[in-house]
Amino acid sequence: MRRTVIIKAFFILITVSLPLSLFAQKEVRKNIRKGNKQYEQQKFSDAADLYGKAVEENPESKEAIFNLGNTFYRQKEWDKAAEQYQHFAGLEQENPEEAAAGWHNIGNSLLQKKELQQSMEAYKMALRLNPQDDETRYNLAVVQKMIQDQQDQQDQQDQQDQNQDNNQQQQDQQDQQDQQNQRAEQPDQPEQMSRDNARQLLQAIEQDEQQTQEKVQQIKAQEREQKVEENRRNNRNW
């Protein structure tokens, strides 16, 4: 009796869950269709909301995920777009061409971000999955050319910098040599005395000489007075 009850409950559970699953699938399809209409009208934000609801209801809906990536790409949200495309490529295991489309769009998103090396690798992955995709092959050639031009430009800039450094070094050496030659050719000259300084010096010399003559005259006058005084004394004693 007990087992019969459990079995009946089990069948009831199946009959209840089955309509819910079908309802969820219908909601996913409904949101995707609405999102597609909004996308066609270039209402990308509204389309993203609808695709996002579809993904919430079914996280493995490859169509909703891929289309959500497209809406982000149209809104120039490159990181979000690449994330959705990567999610799609990881889920798509049955159809290599569809997975290649995801990698192609990853390459486009990375190219928009100027991440050239990563973009090139994404295009290569897409071609491994779908070697017949001429559009991906063209994009790969474009990004490889961009990488090569970037490298050539960097090499050219490095060469210009090197030449500039060499020229500067040669100029410095030449300037140093010119200074040495100039010092060798021009011996040190005595410092020239200005006219005012010379006049002042001459006046000082003349003044000193005059003072000296005056002292000499004073000394001589004193000597004469002493002699006169001595003569006077001598006369008295005599």
C-alpha cells in the first residue's frame, strides 16, 4: 500500500513538472523573438534586456547568448560582447561552423579594443573550426598587417632614437674637443685694470709719496733744529 502511494505521487510530479518545462521553453522563445524584433529596429538596449531574460530562464540557450553578444557589440560594449561570444563558443560542441562564428566575433570584439595579438589568435581558432570561412581569413590578414605595421613603426622609432643618441654623443664629443683646442690656443691673459681703478691706484701712490716726503722733511727739520741747539750749547760752554 505504501509503495503504491509513492508511485502515484511520482507520476503526479512528472505530470506537473512537464507543463512547467514546456512553459519555460515557450517563454524563452517568446523573449528571443521579441528581442529579435527590437534588434531589427536597432533598439539594442531593449533587445539586450529581452535576450537577458531568455538567458536567465535558460542559461544554455545558445541563440539567446549569441544574440545578447550581438547587442553588446552594437552598443560598443566590447568586453561584455566578447564574454557572451566565449560563453556561446564553449556551449557549441555539435556544430563547428557555429562555434567558429563565435570565435570570429570574439576576434572582432578584441580588434575593436586594439588587442591585436588576442584578436589574431581568436581568428586563428575560428579558421581551425571552419577553414572555409573567407571573411575570417580576410580579418586575420588585416590584423596581421596591423601587427606588422606596428612592429615596423616601433623599429623605425627605435632606430631614430638610436641615431639621435649617437648624434648627440658625437656633438658632445666635438664640443669638448673644441673647448680643449680653444684653451690650448689662447693662453691665460692678465686681468685688465679699468681706468678708474688705475687712476685710484695712482692717486693712492701719489698720496703715499707725498706723505712720505712730508715725513722726511719733518725729520730733516728736526735734525737741523737739534744741530742748531747743539751748536748753541757748544758756544755757551766755550
